[in-house]
Amino acid sequence: MTLFMTFTVLGLVLGAVYAIAASGLVLTYNTSGIFNFAHGAQAMIGAFLYYQLQAVWGVPTIVSVALMLLVVGPLMGFLLHRFVMGGLRDTAEVTKIVVTVAILLGFVALSQWAWDPQEARMSKMFFGADSYVTVRGVTIRYHEIICLLAAAGIAVGLRLLFTRSRMGVLMRATVDDPDLLRLNGHDPERVAGLAWALGSTLAVLAGILITPVAGGALEANALTLLVIDAFAAALFGRLRSIPRTFVGAMVLGLTSTYLVAYAPSEWTWVTNLRDALPMIVLFVVLLVLPQDRLRGAAVRTRERYEVPTVRRAAVWAVVMVVATVAFRQLIDDSSVGTLILGLSFAIIALSLTVLTGYAGELNLAPVSFGAIATIVAFHSGISGTGLAARMNLVGLVAGVLAAAVTGALVALPALRLRGLYLALATLAFGGFVSSMVLRETQTRSWFGHDFAIFPNGNLIVSPLAVGPLDFADQNTFLYSAAAVFAVLGVGVVALRNSGYGRRLAAMKDSPAAAAMLGQRLVRLKLSVFMVSTAIAGLGGIFMSMALTSVTSEHFVYVLSLSLVMLTVVGGIGYVSGALFGGLLAGGGFTLVVGTFNELSIEHPVHAETFGILSHSFLVMTALVGIGVAQNPSGNFFEIFHGQRTLARAPEVRYTALAVTVLLYLLAYAEVIGTWTFGILVVVLWQALPALGRALRPDRLLSQDELAARAATPLELLGVDTPYPDRLGERLDRELGLPARHRQVTPVQSVVIAADHSSRPEEGVRHVTV
Amino acid sequence: MTSTELTAPVPAIDEDPVLELVGVRAAYGAIEVLKGVDLQVPAGSVVALLGPNGGGKTTTMKVVSGLMPTTAGEVWFAGRNVTGITATEASRLGVCSIPEGRGVFANLTVRENLWVATGTGARLADLEEAAYARFPRLADRRGQLAGSMSGGEQQMLALSRALGTDPAVLLLDELSMGLAPMIVSEMYDIVGGLAAEGISILVAEQFARVVLPIADTAALMLGGRVVKVGRPADVEDELSTTYLGG
Amino acid sequence: MSLSEVLLETSGVVVRFGGNTAVSDVGIDVRAGAVTGLIGPNGAGKTTLYNCITGMQRPNAGRIVFDGRDITRLSPGARARMGMARTFQRLELFLSLSVRDNVRVAGDIVRANTRRRVDVEAETDRVLELTGLTDIAHLDVSDIPTGRARVVEVARALMTQPRLLLLDEPASGQTEQETELFAQLLQGLADDGLAVCLVEHDLPLVMRLCSRIHVLDHGVLIASGTPAEVQASPAVVEAYIGAEVVA
């Protein structure tokens, strides 16, 4: 009985913290319509800052807590709403999700910058772990009592806020009908801003409370994933009801502790199961949620993509492979691996082009599907031993199929629901893979077969060998990866140009209209999700082969999220966007951060500067992601638009091509460095539309633009402006003259015009301005 | 019947209108709904905006209340050009708008609905007093969710906002929608009372006959334009043909 | 007026939202080879009834029979595959596709569903020609005027080779000339045997095109009959203009 009571108390405490986190999430989601994926990251930042104040700087506990809850939390929420969330109106759900994901990544990067992850930090309980009371043999620490009291206080406080305060009533009214709130003289944005301030504060509080409960060590990633736990709890209330969210949080907390207490001792995987519990609960709840009503798209969003023809895509595919071969000649052997990794990620990113760019759905854990594919390929497709071991085609195909089937299983419960739920289901799947599948390092009996899913936590993935192609040779691997990406890229474009692709576009643009034409939406979504996860699986296997040996660290959620974000930044509707996102996520980070590290070793004096640069590069990337709010179609949309105008002046393009070749030769001859070459080429092609307009205005500018450029003597500008009655009346009114409704006697036109062709029209007075 | 016959039917010449629309155009995406609306609401008068569905009445109301941006033209309010102001600003300037259908927050109680209405500066106590005095049924239901009340009671609650906040202009959109004729005429009695207190009222209504008795001026909207403005009696004659196509 | 077969029939349909009854005990029918009108003042329940017919709203009571089969509990997609098609009042076009692809994708969907070797290209050309959209087929659908966009929705619906076409305010946003062409198109479709149901505020158009008209008011069916009968009905006049208020 004492055991039961002890674990009940522990479960309630855990539930209490989940409840605090979840109520903040529900609050901001309902008042602003934005599901805040960075909620856990805010909790994490809160926990670290509190640690800094209280443990490092020695600020008294009570003062630290007050600072965190009264200043940091509200301020963080207010700033987020003011500068980021407010700009997300009229954007697709994908954009909203990606922006909060970028904030999440930014917070993680910031925290790792400020607090070295290698260093252990123990967060202490309030009043220490030794202050406790004992009730009937059950030990309850003061900290735990505080958690319970805080949750109870928040439950009561939110109830009072929503029913007894005008601001709370306004928050509920915003949920009901923001326009009607405006008609009542309120500003829904201000209400939402306050809700964000409150929601962030709740996140910060949850972050401070949970760390000692969950073991004491401050760990950025675990805290960031608190958003999944909170989300699972919030789903009990369908993301709407706060009381039911509290119930869900308690169910989650209690199940978690009972599992540890009562599971048979031979279930060694119970700890992992416990970590994965919120994700499992999430899937179960998704299964029982009722289907969304079919609604029209009605609002037009700001995202724009153009579809290239298959022929154009094929030309670019050849260009891309040739460029890869050419670029290989410039770099040393040690960098080839990075480039292969980048291309592997680009293949994974292609899965997002299909899924998100074409079908409007989101997968937040593409790399985790790559992990599944890798594991299956490893178990089914390695032949030979030692250095002679090779992956065969069977393994590759089996891995890809496994990813597709897993994709179907993950997506099935969420497909009936809105895109947000699918995004969350995939994020939860990513968490599940990390905390359960990749921790299956021991040999166990699986239906009579003894084997380990992820043996020793480290898979040696041998290179692929198909016929004459042997990926053990780096160059073969590189060119093959480029070719696979190029072929898949053309395939993806061909898919978009087929009837299937048009059906995807139709479903994305208006599910209601597509359904009323007879389209089976769930089936179509399922099929595209499978296609997408198959591609992600292929990319994942390539990635693992490029790394040779993979651990669970290589499949962390941050990597998936970075990839998703960078692909959206590049332009998720484009194959080139996938290339950009993949190269940057897979190769770019390693390259840039690595270069800065090397530089700091070479120039120890500036080590600190280079350290800052490399950290700020990571944070800047997140800022670019947040910038998606301003430019939701991605960077390539602008670039393509500019490049397309150059079609009318091909000589500009040929010149640029010649310059590129020249630069290449200079780099090949080692007159200029590879970096210099890369930067110059990027700058040249980026600036080309502007250069072209400056050099060939007659070809590239429209008639209007040319006319605007035509020299007009400055003194003539604005001399002859029509002066309608309306303006006269307004002038009269503002001067208080009673001339308004009198018959306007036509005033003698006062025309001082250089342009003699303009004739004063009837009833229009002309004056000098 | 209120004494409409005695007041001047045509917009007053010497006085500035409280509300004026000049060449207003507005569109939902590519669908242009208002194609140059000219309309005046003289101070203290009731203007009925009539016409079949799809003529642009509701959009006109949305433009005036600030919920819908214009693509061209101007909106003047009490001598100020207010084109492009937000609904929040408009309501604080004294434009009280009761939108089509549901003018209440369904998931808020009666009392909470009135509480939200204090956004324009009124006090909750005054609002409650005014509302419950006029509609005793609301007093009995002050703790009930607005969405669970009958359509008539919801409309009473919506109208209460106009009673307690002392607006300069009241915009009423399809007050009669979905209501039984008895309740509709009860509503318009109250609107007539507000008009007598000097509030300028613009009312969009399909049920021409319930609103014409209290209107000083009637304006007929067709295809996104005001096609006729005149005495209620004159406009009434045209209605049957306009609506049913002869 | 032809006495052709009844393709769609609703009986005793009731829809309640909270305390309000939006549609109460409504029974209408739509016949093949004719245009049937469904009219009524704002808030009369036309859209709600349409949503029941297309499956986007489940009625609290009543039955909807299409082609002799009870479809009350079928999904919108299943109804579409049985030969029901609709257009939308607030235009639900596929904004990332061209005019031609908007029409073509409906054929793609049919082909995927039936696995029949339909020549989608040829069918698209035929429908574009029929609806007079050939000259603007290459344009982005977001760049065309509303009047033409409404025709695109009809063309898209026709690609599914429906037997029942439900139109929701198709004339709004059309110029007089466009409406005239549109009326001819509808008449032609009906003459070819299609059942057309029309919710429309342009009553002169309704009166001209429809052989039968159902009038809803406050969720109740107050009149059914020929245009002349409906126009003469005092209940209809009252519904539209309001009863004389007795002082």
C-alpha cells in the first residue's frame, strides 16, 4: 500500500508539471491559432536561466523565481508574439509550424552556446531533496508539494481568470469570434499577446519545476521535448479544454510511475517505454479523436510555387551532376564525405518536397524514417565481413519498403485529422524512435529469433555494392548520390506533372472541392506519405553509409527539424529547395562549424571570436527560419523569378557562365581558394538579375519600368494634378467652410502645365501643387 | 408607426451626414462585391438598406464597421475620413455594429457577453441595468451560455450592446434573420426607440416591410451599388419587382 | 414541363444547431432533364440543406435518396462517385493550377477511381470547348475574373460526368453577358438529361430557367411549383418582403 501511495504521489507530481506545461500550450493555441512547437524549448530556456541565476550567480531562490515568473516568462511571450507570431496571419499551417520549429532550434542553439552541453548541471529541488514530510509512511518532498500546489493554484487561477476577470473573458471571446471582439472595441492581437505572455510563463514554471523531479540533470533536448508530453496531455481536451487537459496530464503522470512500479522485473525495456509513453498515448488518443468536418480552404494563403516542366528538370539534373563532378576536382578527399552527407540529406529533403510542397502535409521526423530504413537494411542486406562487407540491393530495397510501411502506420491515425495532427504524430514518432527503438541495444528474443535491433548502440553500415558500382570508393559514392538525387528530382517533378500530382495539388488547395469530385482524401494522403517516407528511407540509408558508423545521436529530432526548416527556407515546393536544405543541414553545418573550429586552432588568438561566429551561425540559421514568416514561399521563389526574366537577354547568362568557368579554372589551378570560388559564384548568380537589368535595360525592363526611368525634368513633376471636387470639399470641411453642398461653380482652371496636351476636364480644377 | 412622414425624406442639405460612403469598392479576393457605393446617413435618422441577397448589403455593413478593407473610395464618419480604420478603432469612435446572424459570443454567458461589450468604455453595471430593464428575460438567464438561448433571446442580447454603450451610429445587419415575425417586430420597436433617442441608424434588411415604418430614408442595393435612394414609400413600390423579378 | 424521373429526393430533413432549427422537415425533389430552383431569403436554410445533400452536414432526421438509393449516411466523396457534383458559393478553385488543370484534375480523379481508361486530355478539351473556356485555359486560375471562375467550377464538375449538378449562387460575380451565356449553358445541359439544382439570388434568372422551384423560409418549405405558381404565392411574397407590420 505504501508503495502504491508513493508512486501515486510521484505520478501526481509528474502529472502536475505536465499540466502546467500543457495549459500554457492550450492557452496560446486557442487565442492565436498557432501551435507553439517551441513551448518545450521555452521551458528549457527558463530552466537554464533559473539555474544560472540561482545556482551560478547565487541570487536568492525566491528572487530568482520571482524574476523568472514575473519578468523573463512574460517578456519572452510578449516579444515572441510582437515580433514573430503576429506576422503569421494568412500563412499556411506548414509555415506557422515551421516558424515555431525555427524558434525551437534557435533556443536550443542559444542554450548550447551559453551553456556548454558537455558540462553537467544539477538542478536542485526547492528546499533541497532532504526537506520532506512523511504521511503514513509515504515520503513527500517539499519540492513535490510545491509542484502539486502550483498545479492546483494554476488550475484554480486559470478558472478564476476565465470566469471572473474581464481579460480572461476576452480570451475566451477571442476563441469564439475575433471579429465580434473587434466590433466590441477590443484588440484581439493585444489579447493574444497577453495570452502568449501567460503561456510562456507557464512554460518557464514547468521547466523550473520538472528538472529536479525528472532526475536533476539539466538536459536541453529532453526539456525541449516536453512539448510532446504537454501535447499528449492537451489532446485529452482536444487542444481546447483546460480542465480535461489537467485530467490528461494526471493520467499520463500516473501511468508513467505505475509502469515503473509494477512492470515485471524482466521487462528491462520499461524505462524506455516510460520515456516513450507520451508518444504512445498520443497515438492512442489520435486514433479515437473524431474526424474533422470537411471545410473549404476559403482563405488564400501567401505561399506561391511554380512547377517546372520535366524537360527543364532533366536539363537541371544534368547540370547538377556535372557541377558535382567539377566541384569534386576542387576539394580535397577529406571533404568528399561531407559533400556525400549533404547530398544524402538532400535526398531526405526531397521527401519533404513531395509531402509538403506538393501535398501540403508535414513530416517533422524524416530522419527517423531514415533510421528505420537503416536498421532494416543493416539486418537484411549486409553480406561479407570486415572491410569486405557490402550492403546489397536487397537490403536497400527492404529498408526503403520498411520506411514506407512505417510511414503508413504512423500516418494512419492522423490522416483523418488536420495537418497539425500529422505533424505532431510524426514528431512523436521521432521521439519514439529515439527513446525506444534506438535504445534496443541488447539481444532479445523476438518471436523466437534472438537479435538486437540496434546492436551495441552503434551500427556499422557497409557501403552499397551493386554490380560494378562500389560505394567503398568515395568518388563512385559521391557521383552516385548526385545521380540518385538528380534522377529522383526529375521523378518528383514528373510526379507533380502527372495526374497524381494534380490530384495532390487539388487536395492541398481545397480538400472540400477535391472530395466533392470523388477524391478519396485519406487514401491519397496515405499514398503520398508512403512515397515520401520511402524517399526519406533511401536518403537515410545513404546518410548512414556516408557516416559508416551510426549511433542514436545521428537520428536526433533536432536534425530532422533543422532539415525541415532549411528546406522550407530554400523553398519546399522546389527540388532545388530540397538540395539547398539538404546540403546545408547535412554538409553545411559540419563544414562551416568545422572551418571555424579549424581556424580557431590555427589562430588561437582569435579562438573566441571564431567560437562566437560558429555559434552565431547556428542561431542565425534559426533566425532565417523565423524569417519564413515574411517570405513563406522560400528563397528560391525570388531567385527563380529573377533568373526567369533573364531569358530575354541570353547574352547576360552566357557571360555569367563564362565567368563561372573562368573562376573554376582559377580555382582548379589553385589561384583562388575553393571557398573564394564558391562565394564568388553564388554572389555572381544571385546578383545576375540586377546586373542584367543594369546592363541591358532595353531587353529586361518592362515598358512601364522604362517609362518610369525616362528622364523627366524634376521641376515638372507634380505640376499638373487633377483637383477633383471631392478634394475641394474635404479642404472646405477641414477649414470649416460651409461650402460643402452648394452647387460648385466651376472655378476658372488654373493650369500651369508644361505639358500642353493635358486639357482640364469638366468639373476638375487644376492647381499647382 | 413612428412619425416618419414629418421628417425630411431626402438627406439633409445643410448638415453633415454622420456617416457617408463615397464610391466605396470592396472585394473578397477576386470577387468584387461593392462596385462604387454612395450612401449617406444623416444625423439622427434611420436609413434602411434594402435589396435582395447578394446585393452587397452585408459587405457594406462590414466596410463601415471596419471589418472589411475597401479597395477604393472613402468612408467618412462625423466629418472625419475614416477609410481604412480597424474595427477596434471604429467601435471606439462610436460605431456600434451588430453583425448578421449571431451578434453574440455563443460560449460566453449573458453577463460575460455584456462584459465584453464594455470595450468601448461603458460600465458593466450600466450595461446590465439597461439590458435587463429592457429585456427582463435576459436577467433570468444572466448566467446561461448565450449559444444555448433561443434566436430571439440571442438577438436581444446583441441589441443590448447598443442600449448600454450609447453609440453615435448603430449598424444593424439582418436583425430579422431566422426570427419569428412577432419577435422581429418587437426588435424593431426597440430600434425605433433608439432612433427616437437620436442615434443614427443604418439597418440592412431583407424584410423591407418591417423596417420601412421606422425608416426616414430607404436605399435600394443591387449588384454592389445603391441604385435608388428615397422616401420609404417610393422605394417600397419597387421592391416586389426587384425581389421576385416581376 | 416534362414529367421526367425524380433523381434526388429529400424527405423530413431536420438540422438543428444548438437550440435553433435551421432546416425543419423539408422534402424536395430534383428531376433529371430539368433545372430545379431552390430559393429563399438569407438564413432560410438553403445552404444547410445543400450541405445535407452533398454530405458535408449530417441531418438530425430525415432521408436523402439519390437515384433510388438512401445516401443519408454516405460521405461526400461516395456521393460524388455516384454521380453528384457541386459548385461552391465562395469559389473553391485549385489556386495553384491553371484553368485547364483545374478541369483536367477532375478527370484525373475519375480515372483513378474507376481505373477506366478515360482519355482525360480529350475529355478536358471537350468540356473546355463546351463551357467556352478554351481561350483562357492556359491562364492561372487566380488571374481570371469571378464570372469565368464560376464557369470553371461548372466545367470541373462536368468532368465527373455527373447526373446531378448542384449549383450554389453561380451567377454572383458574373456580368449580364456572362449570366446570359451561363443560362444557355445550363439550359443545354438540362436538355441533355442532366438534373440541375440551382440556389441563386438572381431571381429573374431562376424564374426563367427553372421548371420547378422550391422556396424555403425559416427552414420550412413554404412553396413548391412552377415559377408562375411560386410568384403568385402570397407566402413567398411575404417571405421575401416581410408581412405588413400591424401598427
